[in-house]
Amino acid sequence: MFAISILFLLPFLWMLSTSFKIEAEVFTYPIEWLPKTWNVVENYHEVWVGKFPFYKYYWNTIKVSVLTTLISCAVSALAAYGFSKIQFKASSYLFIIVLTTYMIPQQAILVPQFILYREIQLFDSHLGLILLGSFSVLGTFMLRQFFMGIHQEFIESGKIDGASHWTIFWRIAFPLVRPAVATYAILRFIWTWNDYQNPLIFLRTDALYTIQLAIQKFTTINGEFYSLIMAGTVSGILPLLIVFIIGQKSVIEGIALGGVKG
């Protein structure tokens, strides 16, 4: 497994190595994993504060990804709690309807979304992008499964003590599924950070671009400079690695929690 993991890491290592090189050494054969001439400062300076500065696109992407993740986690957790712990008529039918929407390809609703956003003045705005990712059927379904694993006795005890559903959710249920919520938050952040389709369709102003659109435009402008392209790509991937490394413990706890019943 270690040998296979090294094999899968080779493209990333080549990308990282290329981002440190001068352009003349990029395609030398055999591959030189350590550059003879280090050009790190110049490459990353051009990427971050050059003619096409990445720092403003980083800020745009961080803002959209963080806000989308927070809202999506809140909406999905509340919906999951409602579907799993609040008994009301037609709850199972409503949940089936929610699941049914997951079967509709996103590409099939792009045109209606585009027309709607244009009519309500959310086109070409970060708020529009945030709202697009604020509800997730997958997040609701995943968290509902974890909420269903909480014994009903906990909920009944809270009701006996006079607690409202909001108090039960926030003080009893939510802490028990926090690893699962953290797992979904990491996944939601990664999905939003890597999203290329929605920013491409719903953004037009260059100053509002996210990092994925910025990398595509940067590649078009610097198509013959592979060292700069790799430096930009490394810059785009690095936050995802940091988020995963920080949240790896929560992901493992979430998987373990999902495997424990009773």
C-alpha cells in the first residue's frame, strides 16, 4: 500500500517540483525531481502579486467556501434532525421527495437557475454562489442517518425536562453527531473550493472570480510557462491539503461513529 501510495503521489510531486524550477528545466529527461536552479520566489511572486494576482481570487474563494460550508451544515443538520427525530404526518413522503431531487442532474436545472438568478438580481454575485450550495440533499441524508443512531431516550428525557426541540437539538443531539457534521463540513468545503461549473455560469465580473476560474484564465495567459502554471495549481491545492490534515481526526471519528450501532 505504501508503494502504491507513492505511485499515486508522483504526479503531485512532479507538479510541486516543476513549480520550483526555471522554465528551461521543466521538461528535461530524465526527470530532475530536485531543480538545479531554484526559482521558487520568482514563480510564486508572479502567481500571487503579478499581472494576474491570486490573492484576491483566494479571498473570493475562501469567502464563498466558508460561508457556503457554514450555512449548508446548519441547514442540513436542522433538516436531518427534523426528519429523524420529529414525528409529523407525511414526514417519510417529504423525505422521499427530498431524495428524489438528488436524482436530477445539476446540468438539467442550470437554465432555470440562470433565469431565476437573473430575475431576482443574484446573478454575478457571491451571494448567489453561496445560496446555490447552501442546501445539500446528500448532507441531509448523511446527517439524518447519524441522528437516527441517537437513542430516542435522550430526546424524551429532554422533553420531560421541558426542553424545546431547539434546545434538544443544540445541547443534546448536535454534540453527539459533531464528528459527522465535521466530516460533512470538510467535504462541503472541498466541493465548493473545487467547484468550476457554478462560478463559470453565474459569474461574469473578473473581480468576483474564484480560484478555479482564476487558474483557468491564468493558464490561458501563461500557456507557455509551465513552471508558473504549476505554481498556480499548487497554490490552488494547498488549502485543501491543509483543511484535510487539520480535519483528518474528525473524518476518522465520523466514519467510526457511523459504524457503531446500538
